[in-house]
Amino acid sequence: MTDFAATKARFHLPEGLIYLDGNSLGPLPLDAPAKMDAVMRAEWGEMLITGWNRAGWMDRPQSIGDRIGRLIGAEPGHVVMGDTLSIKVYQALAAALEMRPDRRVVLSDTGNFPSDLYMAEGLLGMLGEGYELRVVAPEEVADHITEEVAVTLITEVDYRTGRLHDMRALTKKAHSVGALTVWDLAHTAGATEVDVSGCGADFAVGCTYKYLNGGPGAPAFIYVAPRHADRARPALSGWLGHAAPFEFEQSYRPAPGIERMRVGTPPILALAALEAALDVWEMTDMAAVRAKSLELTALFIEEVEARCPELVLATPRAPAERGSQVSFRFHEGFAAMQALIARGVIGDFRAPDIMRFGFTPLFIDEGDVVRAAEIMGEVFGERLWDDAAYRKRGRVT
Amino acid sequence: MTDFAATKARFHLPEGLIYLDGNSLGPLPLDAPAKMDAVMRAEWGEMLITGWNRAGWMDRPQSIGDRIGRLIGAEPGHVVMGDTLSIKVYQALAAALEMRPDRRVVLSDTGNFPSDLYMAEGLLGMLGEGYELRVVAPEEVADHITEEVAVTLITEVDYRTGRLHDMRALTKKAHSVGALTVWDLAHTAGATEVDVSGCGADFAVGCTYKYLNGGPGAPAFIYVAPRHADRARPALSGWLGHAAPFEFEQSYRPAPGIERMRVGTPPILALAALEAALDVWEMTDMAAVRAKSLELTALFIEEVEARCPELVLATPRAPAERGSQVSFRFHEGFAAMQALIARGVIGDFRAPDIMRFGFTPLFIDEGDVVRAAEIMGEVFGERLWDDAAYRKRGRVT
């Protein structure tokens, strides 16, 4: 039984804000500044270069990877940290494609985050003629998993609608036709009960600045199934993925297992903040978080629909089909979101018309949900977004 | 006239250590913890997602890139931060190769850092048949720049010997046969007077945790010459290199100029430490640093050779031919370096027999150099490394 009041107390949440954007950037864990300061002063400052051994920096990508592995159902020793999610998408997709040399189609969907599609485009462009990135509607993915498909590249939750793909069913379907799967967990790691091992996922990648609260630009992770870990060829073959990096050999030899997915020098400072964020996760488990998340999203849908009839729910009503966000379509969504933000309800807007709200049980409770819905009711009741101040278009909201 | 005593006072240098490994990991700038704390609490903590605009996070990769650009002779607006050096090598090399579609040879040398060679190997492996990574001796690079060569991939300073390539001459030679150049500035940014613009370099990349003192795993940078910046195709085509990332379009369109070399979400916390480190660079200029560096390396060579006749200088004696490190060959170099480290002189060892010492005028002065040489004289006079304690092989030194 998780004490979510206790997890909430572990974050800095500015007075007067209801922060429903933890699905985009999680808030500051209260212990993170002190942890960072200790790594900077006691490790970097005092140990200098010897920190790589004495402070264990060199092993941190794996030890932290294992902590995330526990949240996504990975086998120990099969997750490693580093780079950004876009880079990890590229690595996973390149490795998977190389394992299906006779096929040329990467299957994805329009609900995938654009960066995944862009990275795939860049990769396929380099691989030469004949490769195809086939992008279908989210609901049609299963029907398009055919024997032409080398790899499916799917973000488990649609960043706009919050619709959750069925990882187990799609992975099974992919394997039944000889395809491999790359799962992007950006919106599910720390949000739903992910089970990469149980679902038989081949590769999985994710970021840590959303539900995991690692801070702006926190490092990404990659999972490679144990059955592939010693075979997957890292296209991004950097020295820290070498079997013997400190031998400084002239040719690349991949390290055994997941370690080969490391590339360059690990971001030790960024990892320090992430470690403090992961400490909060020790107070709970994903089953409890998922149960609470579904309560919060159901409550929000109910409370908002009662107050704002102009909004059209974009997120599936069936709990099993949604992640941990609720999205509404509204043609003046950008301006309306500005008005909400000005009144302390922080969600975000995704073109063309999605108002998006993330629910993160570690620090959002029923009181926040009801209060946010009340404020939405006021904003919509008075059409506050008609005020010109809310109509100017910003870059990130 | 730089006051190097004042720059030295801006770093935390542990009592009793002479740190001659700033060429591997620079020391902690005293202002870095406070800067980091401010970014964590006042920006991440208070602004949350709005920090991307309000705190200027989104533009930081360019604004910091420009600060580094000034140290390497880049035109303003043509350097951007992100990822690791290995990733930036891959990006630059892929873009350069795509601009020479009729050629198949990448020329590098045995003094290049292995990760550059490994990344090239991975890239060429993906591009398919016919590509060749040709690796020659450092002294033979010029002779091997032929019309077969698509791109030269050269680290300006040899990480083992400290030998400095002639960027101007090699770039000119490359251009004379229609080849492009990718320069790795890992050991020259902040160490020598680099002039990427004046030398006509096509691409340059570098890390910031060595001479620039950005911290363990600090982000890398990439420079693309203005004449290529709007043509270079980013193989790693992530959403923050898109012309309109927040339109969330389904297909990739590269941003104008250097911005296209951005990939994923920038590492805001790591960049905070780097900013504090770059503040120290405002107190000097590269001409002063280079002059002082050459004084320090000349003094060290002289003082050590007078005391340790067993050591064989691996670094060129001619000032114009060396970077900011001094290396000696010694068959028991690993054990001898352990003995030195135990006595407070921190250098490092590179297989098979290189004892390496970095000289960083921002925090190393003549007194340090003489004292380090005296301690080396004692260690070699008494053969202290014969003690078994120094003979065990560590992972990083």
C-alpha cells in the first residue's frame, strides 16, 4: 500500500500550481539538489579523474539502468543509460533492422512521437534504396504487421491522445510473422505497468525526464532482450560499448550484452539528479501507481466533462486502453491552455487541437484533480481565452 | 595579460595534489555547484516545463555553442551543443560522406582516439559495401590525402603522444583533392589556438570535460562551416534539429544552419555546470593560454629529462608540433604512474607504455610543474613502482 502523500512530499511543487505536465517534464525531487551537490563536490571535486573508478561512475549507466529495469519489467543487467531517447531509437532500430536483412519495411503509426519517425527516416535514408517507413493509423497497426515488416517502431502511448497500444498482442503478432519490435516507453515508463520481458519485447527505449522526474534533458535508457543482447550490432559503436575500452584497440569489438549499447562518456551529473528521482520510486511499485493513475484520470474525465461540454475527449474511456494522460480536443485549445496556465493549471497543447493533461500519482492527488477541473469550469464558463493575452503563440507550452 | 593566479583561484584543487590530468577531466570550477543549484531550484524547480522558454533552456545549446565557438575560431552561430563526442563524430562524418557520394574512403590515423575510429567503423558498416576506413601513421596522413578520399577524420592532437597535426596544411591539402575534413578538437579546444574558420575546416567536433572543465560526461559540440551549414544532411535527424519542432510534422525537414545538428532534448543540468566552467574562460584568451601552455610543457620536459633518464619523450620537442600534454614512454609506465599518483602527482597511463601529463594554464603553474618533476625524480630514483601495491591494473587511471 503506497503512501502517496509521502511521495508527494518528496517533490518541490510551487505554491498555487496544479502541475499536470509531469508527462512532459517531472518536477524537482527535493533530494536532487543535495545529491547533485555531493556528486559535484565530493566526487568530481575531490576525486577528479579517479571518480571513474572510486566513485563508481563507470558502472553507473548499468546500475541506474537496473533501477529503471525494475519499473519496466526488464531482466536485471539488460538496461543501460545514456544519450537521448532519439539516439536510443536510432540504435535500437538499426540493430533490429540488421537482424532482418531480407526485409525493408519499418512499421510505425501516426501517434508515434515525431522524433522517432524522424530518426527512422534518417536511418533508412542512410541504409539506401528500398527501405520504407510505413506509417499507419494507431488503430491499424495490428493489421499492417505483415511478413514485409522488418521492425515495428511504436511508442506505447500516443503522445497526443494518450491511447495505449497493447504491447503484448502487437509483439506476439510481430513475432508470428517474423518481425521484431522496438518499443518507445517515453509515456509509459513510470506511468503504466510495463512488462518488456513478459511481453517478449525485442528492444525498448525511453526517456527519464517525464514520469521518472530525472530533470530537463535527463539521459535515456535502452533495453535489449537477453536473447538478442549478444547478437545485436550497435551501429553507434562507441568506445564505452567496446569489449575492452581501456585497451584502446584500433578496431571495434562489441562488449557482451547490453554494455555494447553504451556509446560515449556517461553524463555523470545528469545521472546524479536521476538517482535522487529514482529514490522516490523505492516507496511504491508500478501496480500501485497504475491503479492510482487510472483513478485520477477517470475522475478528471468525469469532473471536466460535467463542466466543459465544449471539450471532446480524445483519450480512450476504457481504462485498459489509456496511459496516464487525458487529452481533450478543442479548436481554440492553444488559447484556452494559456488561460488555464495563467490560473495555475499547467497542462500543455499539442497541435492541432489537443489540450493535454498528465496524471502522475507520485505528486498529483484527488484534490488536485478536482480543483483543476473546477478551474477549467471557470475558464470555459467565462471563455477566458477570448482575452487577447492568451492568443499569442509560444514555442513550448 | 592574463592573471593565471586568478584563474587558478576559480577552481577547487584538492590539497596536496598536482593535477596533471585536466586533459582527461578538468577540475571543479568553484562557481559550478552554485550555478547548478540555481538552475535546479530556480529554473527546474520553480518554472517546471515553462523553463524551456522562460529560462531560455531551448536556446542554450546555441548560446553556449557560441561561447565555445569563440575559443575555436568559429563564426558566431555555427556551433551547437549536445550528445557526446562520439555521437557528434558520427553526425559530422555521415554528413560529410553524403556530400562526397562518389568517394568511399575515410582517412584517419593511428593517433586518433579509438572511439572516433569505432564510430566511423559503425557508420561505414551501415553504408554498405565498398566503404573503407583507411588508418595510417600520423606522420603519413598528408601523403595519403588523395582523390580517393572522401573525408579526413583527424583528432588534432594525438591522445597518446601529444603530437599536433597541422590543421591548416592538412585542410588545404584535403580541399586541393576535393576531400572534406572532420576535425576532432577533444585535445585542442581550450588547449591550443584553434582557428576552424581561418583554416577552412569543414566540420569540427569536441568534448567539454577536458580542457574546458565542464564536468564528467559534459556535452559535446559540433561546428559546421557556414558554406555547408544549410546543405549538410543530419543522419541523426531528431526533432530538435527539425525546422519547426513544435509543429510535430510527420516528416523531417532540417532546420536552417547549425540548428539541424541538434538531435534530442538538450541536457540542461549538464549545461549549467559547463556554463560556470566557461565563465573562467572570460578571464583570458587562447593566445595567452597557448603561450603559457608551451612554457609549462617545455619546463616539464626539461625538468623531467634532467631527473629521469629512463623516460623517453614521446611528445614532439618543437613547440609548434605539440598540444598541451607531455608524454613519456616507459615500459613499466603503468606501475610507475600508480606510484606517482600515490604521491599526489596525477597523470594517466595509456597502453602500451605511455605516461601522460596534461598542462592546463588555467590552474597549473610553474611551481606545480617543478614540484611534479621533483616528485617524479624521487619516484624514479627510488624505483618506487617496484612495490607490489602499484602493480595491480586498474580500469581508468
